[in-house]
Amino acid sequence: MAEISYDDFTKVDIRVGTVIEAKPFPEARKPAIILLIDFGPEIGVKKSSAQITVHYTPEQLVGRQVLGVVNFPPRQIGPVRSEVLTLGFADANGAIVLAASDKPVPNGEKLL
């Protein structure tokens, strides 16, 4: 993978937000959950389609803080306009595990 500069890194706006609503997304080609994430007063509430159904149910996600890229352009996924890329890592079987802070932080805080 090519090296990037710190200036390149700072172009990606990664913020923390709290999931305020989560529901199944049966229309998605791959199993997914629709998340409404509160990124604080500066950014507001954003929608994300996340393929995280192996490790999470919608009920487990409400109230949880997650990391998301908030400055990518929105992406149409079936009938849903996903506004944020929710971040995670693939486990040994390829299922996504959410990336998150290990301590609570204010919604909207930027990854430094």
C-alpha cells in the first residue's frame, strides 16, 4: 500500500457518534442494519447502512458509540441514502466488528 502524508490523513473526517436508532435493512443485497447516528450539534444525525448483522442486532446497537467517516459523499444503497461510512474490522471469518472508543467521548469528537 502506498504511503500517505499526514495532510492526506487529515482529509478523512472520522468522528464518534451514538446510535440512536437501528433497524433491519431487508432490502439490502447483503444483510445489513440501518443506523441513525448522532454526531453532535456540528454534524447532526446521519444515516448509515452497515453490514454488521453477524455480531450485532439492532437492539444491541442503540446507545452504543461508533466511529464513522462523515465527509464521504452519500451513497444510495437500494432505497436508503447512506450518509456515513460506519467503521469496523473484519474478524477471522470476514464478519465486521465495529471500531469504537474504549471510553465514552462527546458525540462529534474527531479522531486525531
